[in-house]
Amino acid sequence: METTPVSTPVPVPTPETIPAPPPKWFKKWENLAAIGLALLVMGLHFIVINNPHDMVLDEQHYVPEANRILDGEDLQRLEHPPLGKLLIAAGIEIFGDNALGWRFFPVMFGTASIILFYLVCQKLTRRRYVPLLATFLFAFENSSFVQSGVAMLDVFIVTFMLAAFLLYLRGWYISSGVALALSALVKFSAASAGIAIFLHWIFTRRKPKQDGIKFLIAAPVAYMALMPLGDYLATGDLLYPWDRIHYMVTTMSTLTFSNVTAGNASYPWEWVWSPEGMAFWYTPSYMSGINWTLWALIIPSMAFAIYGAVKRNSLLLFASLWFAATYLVWFPVWLITDRIMFRFYFYPTVGAVCLALGFALSQIMSLAARQTSQRVIWIITGAVATWLIANLVIFVFMSPLL
């Protein structure tokens, strides 16, 4: 008796069985290039992470504090919230009380800040190459590189600040407020970045109106809720947030130009008026200063940004507000409080300058493309390329890599 072979049924594809295509974002070469820049900078950090083996500048404050957290001892420096010191302590717990342990998380956060900055630029413009140009400037900028390689607090401020910017631009207002709160939980002064977000929301007339209110509520609520948790993890005690804020403000108000002598202190106008850097260490050289090529264009680039903001360019408006909220705000602070300041306070503002310059360079290249004379095209293109190469050379020269 002949039997009919039974055919195996062919499974019908379902959404669960169809392999998901790779995200389109990763198919664009400029996005991969931005990731490559971040990974390259991370690699450079790990090359020099053990130089020097000693604690540089304010590492001498924050590394001992991180060790006190791990040893369950009382903290001696409560003028700043605990989040940054907790992150440094986590690195020491994982890798030991050595240069790698102190600086591991600053390097990771510095690497993340490059990616976040690139994504912020992408949300602000549809021009394909502006984000990559601006990120190239941001990644190979000396003060950013130095701050991302030492166990100080400022790199954590900038990374959380950029996350707040990105979440805001994506319309996630509550999450943006939480990210800003995390930045302020590293240093209270980081809250000034919220001025840029709120003013941009007002000037661009974003709707609905409740969204801006969500951000304004989420940031302080998250700050007040998370500060006791951070203090408990750092000290083992539940401290009232209002008492902590009062203590921080009172303590910082005593650190003034009048009653504190610090040879590396400086006034806000000096940060853009003079290219002088601030020595973190001498052998090997850790000089935290803005690339000289970039420093020379701070004032022109921000004048360009203000002009573009008046012309309703959203990217340049955001760059202008970013600059005002993180740099210009130090002028009234100085006038009112006489608070002592240092050049590395300009680090959170570097991204605003790179953003404006990236857009300006794109405009110059667009101008070159519209020229009919090949000679003029080559002159303009060559000038831009020469400046970019010079900026990279200056970065290597100023950085701890040499």
C-alpha cells in the first residue's frame, strides 16, 4: 500500500520570529564616526590614566573623601552633595585605591559626554555634518580631556547636564528634570543649566504649556528626594535636605576672594580674555586650558551665536542660552558674593562654544560650495582644514599625552 508523504508545514513568520533590522542610526557613517571619536578619546585616557600615580589638584580632596565613604568614616568636606564622591568611591571599590580606581568613572562619564553631546547637536539641526564637526571639536578639547581624566566632580556635572539637554530636546521633560537634579547632586551650581532649558522652552514657545511646568517641578522634587538617599549612602545618616542646602550655601559663601588666598584663582572675564591654563600637575604636565585655537574664537563664535539667535536659529539660540547659563551667570555671582573661582569652571560651557563653531564652520563650507571659482573654493576649504588640523595639534601639545 503506497503512502502519501506528509510535507512539513512551513512556519509562518510572526513579528516575534522576524529578526529586527539593525537600527538605521547605526547605518550612517557620521554616527559611527562619532562613536569612533568617543572610543578613541577613551583609549587615550587609559593610556595615560596612571600618569601621574599621585593625586592631582582637587583629587587630594575627593579621593580621601571617597575612601572615607568606603571605610564608614565621617566625611570632612560636605560643601558639595555626595553623588560625585560616591561614583569615585565605586571606582575605588572595584579597581582598588589607585589611579585606575580613582579615575575609571570620570573616564567613562567623559566618554559618555562625547556621545551625549553629539546626540544633542543632532536634535538641534538637520544639517548632516554639523554634529560631527562640533563633536570633533568637543572631543579633542584639552580642558574637557583633562577634566575627564581626573577624579574631580566636574565631569559628572557635564555628563548629567548633557543628558538633561538631550532629554529636554526629545520632549521628555520629567526625565530631563531628574537628569538636571543628578547634575546638581554633584555640585549645587550645576542647577544653573536649568536656566538654559527653561528659557529655550519659553523662546521657542513649546506646547503644551504644562511641559515646562513638568520640568520646573521635576528638577527640584528629584533633587530634594534624592539628596537624602545620597547622603545616607555616603554617611549612613538621613540628613534633612534643607539643612544640607543651608550648610552648603553657608560654607561656600565663606570662600571669597577677600578671605581666601589661592594662587590659581581667577575672575570670570579672565577665562575668555586670556589663554592661560591652570596647572593640575607639572610632571607629567596636566594643564587644564582651552585649546588656544578654540579660545581665540570664543568671543567671535558667541557673537555669531547671538546674531543667529536673533534670526531665530534654534541651534544658535540654544548655544547662546547654554553659554549664558553656565558662564555669564558667574558674573552676578561674583558681584553679589565675591565667591572665589577657578578657570576650570568654564568647562561646562565648552560645549556651547563647540556647538556654535561647528555650525559656523558648516556655514563657511556651504559658502565655499556656492563659489564658481575653483581657486576660491580651495582657499576656503584649505583654511578650514588647516584650522581643524591646527586645533588637533594644539590639543596633543597641551594634553597629558606628551
